[in-house]
Amino acid sequence: MKLMEIGTDEVALAEREKTTRWSSLMHIEVFFALEEEFDLRFADDEMAFAESRNDLVEIVLAALMK
């Protein structure tokens, strides 16, 4: 993920607990970037749910399908 400055080989395995650059502030910045990129708005509970790259993908796909 470009925002977190992690390599492409690390993206698929990115998890909040294991990725050092994934801080609380970075977590919010990621959601702001996703909202801007996809013209979406996420609820607080959706943001709290995301613990991995896979969670982020699921949340974005669900929002796009609404």
C-alpha cells in the first residue's frame, strides 16, 4: 500500500497488529483515502472492523455493491 509505504509483496499479508506503519492515525488516513478514491462514506463500526488488507477489500466491495 502506497500510503503505508509497504512493498507489494507485503500488501496481501498486511494486518493491523503486524504492520508497524499501521497506526491508529494511519488507519483513519487509509479510510479517508478509500472514501476519496471510491467516493464512499464509511460508518465508524465499519472502520473499527478492519484489521487486515482483506477486511479493507471486503468493506470496500460491500459499500460499492450497496
